[in-house]
Amino acid sequence: NHLDEVHNLSAETIDIEGTAKILHARMKDVLDNQEWKIYKLLFIEQKSEEETAKAMGYKTTEKSRVAGYRTIANVRKSIMIKVREALYSDDGIDFVK
């Protein structure tokens, strides 16, 4: 069972920082310019969606809505699909050392 395998791994066998660097480099190659900027803000700089929208200069015309909420949500969904593809493709990232 995959869940048992994951729970039985020791923390020393998983290089989280190294894997993150590899994933970030791969994402820079895979994502378009707008996606990369949003990826960097959300996942590398750990900004909130609201901070990301503000940094991207998004505005809203709807009352009580965070600027760019829909754009950020759509781009985030696209990014997550590409991350999964990078992790689980045949030439995926080996995160267990």
C-alpha cells in the first residue's frame, strides 16, 4: 500500500529542499510568463492570493471581491496540473533519495 510506504520512509531519505529546487527549475521551463510570476509569488515567496493579485496589478469591478481572485484561482489550477505532470510523468522528479 502506497500510504504505508510513505509513512515508513525516514525523514532523512526525503530531500525536500533539493526536490523543491528541482521542481521550481522545471516549472520555470514549463510555465508561461504569467504563470511563472504567480507560481513564484504563491509557492516560492509564500504570498497569499490577495498579495499575489496586488503584486500582479489585478483589479476587480465586483464589490466585496478580492482583486484578481478569479484569475489567480484559474492560473493556480493550471499550475497545479502542470506540477502533477512534472512529478508523476515518466521522467518525473525523484524526491526519495
